[in-house]
Amino acid sequence: MYSETIELLIDGVFCQGSDGVTEPLINPATEEVLAEVPHASTADLDRALAASLKGFRIWKAMTAAQRYTIMSKAADLIEARKAEIARTLTMENGKALAEAVGEVQFSADATRWYAEEGKRAYGRIVPARIPGVRQMVFKEPVGPVVAFAAWNFPASNVIRKISGALGAGCSIILKPAEETPGTAVAFARCFQEAGLPDGVLNIVFGKPAEVSSHLIASSIPKKVSLTGSTAVGKLLQKQAAETLKRCTMELGGHAPVIVHEDADLEKTLDTVVLFKFRNAGQVCTSPTRFYVHEAIYEPFLAGFAARAEKIKVGYGLEDGVQMGPMIAPRRLDVMDALVADATARGARVVTGGKRIGNTGYFYAPTLLADVPEEARIMSEEPFGPIAPTTTFSGFDEVIERANGLPYGLASFVFTRSGTLAQKTEMALDAGLVGVNHMMVSTPETPFGGVNESGYGSESGIEGLEAYLRTKFVTEM
Ligand code: NAD
């Protein structure tokens, strides 16, 4: 049973949309309708905007220690409800339950971390040129925030925005993805029960383009934060320019993986296969283009295929399932088209390459060999369980190919040589580099891309800074 009631949260009140419009929430593993997702009307959005201004004034006036007390209570509630929220997450997103549990735990941890870090939004005193003058630099919350989050991490994508904003003293209107609304609503209940003042956190759903253009056009929000595709990022940034709002853009990626000749092959394979098929490849930092040294390519392919074929694909709530479905049927067509394009250009399907079953949006873990650089999958973000691979022979050549796309989110390198690791990590044009492992996201460390993968990190002290502005006061 899906236990969450999907509601909007406006000015501290959980409610349905005022004009009664809803859309069905579909379980991507079973295709069952789980619930109806209420759409916020224009009047509801205007109420959320007004509430966020009221909430901001209250929240900003509180001390960081008071905010800490409420946020850490919310984190405790998230942790206490971890099993239930993770079930909701898996039912709406499909991912393996163990992954969902990990994501909810990340959310509790990140909330505690931001609550603590909010106490350290330090300014500074600058020695003055004029006798008797005191020069002070203050950090202040930037203002009400509007935020939009993708469905692939229904918990961590939204909590980075909620807790980052709240930790800095901002209020927020969040539009989670309509595909995965229940996780965000469950979190919102934890914050409200923890004593968050009304209007500090508001949750809305609706037609994405209509909701975002209405909220961004208002002069009330002072910042936009998006986790989503590069195309939507460009659109929202243009809209934000009208009122000169600051943006944080966590956008798409196409992570290169460089496997040098001296890599520990077994360990590398264990790591890359696990991360490639995590959340069915629907991860912005997913290892995407594999550049494998030509001397170890054949054993790499054999080891990769053997591991991929052992992955248990199915509904994330079932025992032992390691990989769930894609989020929507249209994504299966995209996978088929990418495989067809690559094979037409000379690639080989080593394993997978097709849909599994007729119910639920499952696609087989897929390995492609000898994929030419001009295949679409080498430049378009697949966002699915397909690993295109190719060979390289020289350092300069592989760096040029790895850095050859407009994206710059994650990149990975595998080698036993410290010198080679350093040389590669310095040469990669990306916001995140994983050397011999792939865990590039923690609450304490900055997460974000460069180039067309966006800008402005979340998590880490940079994540708090993103919601702060600077005020200089000079006093005589
Ligand atoms: P998307 O851009 O279609 O949607 C992202 C969010 O923006 C959703 O909540 C959507 O409803 C909302 N949105 C707001 N205005 C919109 C508009 N005008 N049109 C469409 N959506 C609008 O992204 P998606 O396909 O849901 O998610 C996958 C993408 O997100 C991938 O490109 C992935 O790499 C990226 N992503 C990035 C990160 C990161 O941290 N860099 C993390 C997760 C996902």
C-alpha cells in the first residue's frame, strides 16, 4: 500500500489544489495508479509566494541556534520514519529499496549538517583605513527561494534544496517532480511537525513550465535552484534574468570513465558495474562513456558482461532486486533508439539491448562495445542502463575525448599509479572527479558541475554559501 497522501503545503496548511485539477501518480514497476497529484492553481501559487515572504521574515529573524533546534528535530523525524519514507520512494520511483533507504538516511544527515553549518555563516571584520571606523562584512540569507527538482533522487534532490535554504535562513517554495511527489511531502510533514513556522516551506505541484514561469516571474523570490536537465536549466536561467535572480543549476552530465592499463581490473569492474546500474543508470553522475586502455579491453568487456548479467532486475520492493525500472515508457523508446543508432554505426551489443517484460518500464543492463565517437550515445545523456565502451591508447588523446563534450559534471579515473591519477584528475574538465571509486556525493562535500552541467554547488560549505548574500557595513 502506498501510504502517503499527496497534498500541497501552502502557508503551513496541507491542502488540495483550489481548482481541483490532479494527475495520476504511476508506479513505474507495476504501472498501477498510486495516488492523484494535486495541481496548484495560479491563485495557490500566489498564496505560496505571499507565504514564502511572510515565512522568510519570521525565519530570518530567528537565531541560527533556534533554526538548528527545529531542523535537527525534523532530521530525527526523517530518520525515525526512514523505513516508511523509503517504501514511498521506491513505489513512486522504482529503485531498489536499499538504495531508497540510503537516500533517506542521506537526507536526515544533510539536514543535520546544514542545521549545524547555519551557525557558522561567518562574516568578517576588515581593518579600516580611517581611524575610528569599523568595517564589517555580514552574511545574510538571500531571501525566499523557488526550487525545482528531478525525480531520479526523490529524497536527496529535494533535501539539498530544503535544508540548504533553511540552514541559511531562507524560506522556500519547492516544486518536486510530479513523478515522485510523496517523498517530498513526507519530508514536509517532518519539518512542520518539528515546529517550522508556517510559510517557511511550501510545496507545490502542477504543469512544470506553467508553475516555474509563474513563480520565477514574481519579484518575491530572490533565488532559483534547479536540479534537472540542461535544456530546462537554460530556460529557467533566461526567465530568472528578467528579475536578476541568482541561480544554482545542477544539470545533466555525461561522465567519462578512464580505465588506465594499470588499473586493478577486478576492483574497477566491481565498482563501475555497481554504479552504472544504480537507479537503472538514471543518475546525473552515472558513469557514461567508458574509455578503456586497449591492452585490457577484452578482459574488461568479459568481466563487465558477466557482472551485468547477474544483476537482478525487478520491482525495488522485492527481495534481492538490485535494479528497478526506468521512470516512464518514453524512456524505453529512447534506450532502443540509442542502441539502434550505435549498432548502425558499428557498435556491438555484448549484453542486454532490449526491454524486459511487458509490464513495468524495465530495460536490461546493457553493454555496448566498439562504440564510435559519433554515435549519439557518446554525446547525448542516456540516463539509462546502457554502458557504451571504446578503447584508447595514449594519455593526451583520452583526455581530449573525455573533455570533448559541453557537459562537465562527474568524471572518473581508475589506475594504480598515484602520478597518473594526479595527472588525470588535474586534466579533467569537470566539477567532480572520482579516482578509483565513485562516491562523489556526501552532505559535507561540494557537489556540482561546470560548463553546461551548470554552476553553484550544493552540499558542503559551498551549498550554504549559495543561499547567502554579502552585506558590508562601515561604522564610525
Ligand atoms: P527536467 O529538467 O525535465 O525536470 C527537472 C525539474 O524541473 C522537474 O521538477 C520539472 O518538473 C521542473 N521544471 C521546471 N520548469 C520546467 C519546464 N519549463 N519544463 C520542464 N520541466 C520543468 O529533468 P528530468 O528529465 O526530470 O531529470 C533528469 C535530468 O536531471 C538529467 O539531465 C539529469 O542529469 C539531471 N540531474 C542533475 C543532477 C545534478 O545534481 N546535476 C541531479 C539529478 C538529475
